[in-house]
Amino acid sequence: MAKAAAKTAATASPSAERRPALAGRTVSATGVKLEVLPPALRISLRAPEATVAALSKALGVILPKQPKTSASKSGRTALWLGPDEWLVIDDAGKDPLADCAKVSTLHSSVGISHRNIAISVTGPAAEAAINSGCPQDLSLEAFPVGAASRTILGKAEIVLLRTAHEAFRVECWRSFSDYVFTFLSEGARDAAG
């Protein structure tokens, strides 16, 4: 009987469960809350000016052309990162990479859904928590709702989007996510103190 059980175990296919980065981690401090956002579909998009209109139409959101801006429509957000570069995030489950594949004009779109994770930083002390390691002026005058930029938090590169008066989305590479979350957690505790 032991041989039969061993043979069954040997022929069973191995399985692995992929756990999301930072699974289940949240932090609440006075005036600020950190939460890991659900997985989203993301692309890194590069395109010349002549292609922007066709890509905007295919994506269903107008690609912003001004520094520090973003545009959102139907669960999809496009963040301006440079003169010919955008981060496109889809929280509605529609694949922006497939939409870009319909455009035959010159562009580069690369799926980065598994590379990035997003952290929500909300509350009256959200600015202070992020500014504990980000040198950017996050006052509403300098960084209004919808503002987006590639910047740093401590020693990690992040993409920062202000989603509401007291709310931010922090995008970072999965490999830096523990560092970024821990840094923000300490910033949240300092801001609360």
C-alpha cells in the first residue's frame, strides 16, 4: 500500500501558487492608510507625436501630452512620463496591449502587468507620508488631482499619481515593493506622530 501511495504522489503534477507581492499588507496610522491595490493590466507605451491620436482612439483614453498630467476613462488611466512615453493602467480588466496591437502605425507597447504593483496612500497625512522620502512638492497647487510623475521614494523609482485631494497611487517595481511599502509605512507613522 505504501508503494501505491508513493507512486501516486510521484505521478501527480507539481503545482505552485503565485502569491501577489505584499499580499494582505495594510497599514493604518492617524491620518493615513496604506493598502496594496488589486492587480491591474499595465503597459509601457512609447510613440511619436504622429501616432498619438490613433493610439488614443484604440485605447479609449486620450494620451496626455503635457508634463505631470494624466487622463482617465472607463477604468483606464494614461500617465504622461515623457515627451513620447506613457504608463497605461487598466483597472477594468481590459487588455491595453491588445488594443495597441490594432494600431499599425509606429509605436512600442510592452506589457508590464507583472513587473509593477500599486500601493494606495490615503488620508489627510498622505502627502506627509510620501514626502518622508520623495522630494517632490506634493501640495495641491504644485501637484493637483490627476498629476502624475516618475520620481523617487528613498532609493527606489516610483510613478506617483494623485487620484483625489487626499489620495495617491504609488506604482513601483515588484522587486522594490517591500522596500517601498516599508518606507511608506515608516513615513505614515512619522506623519501620524
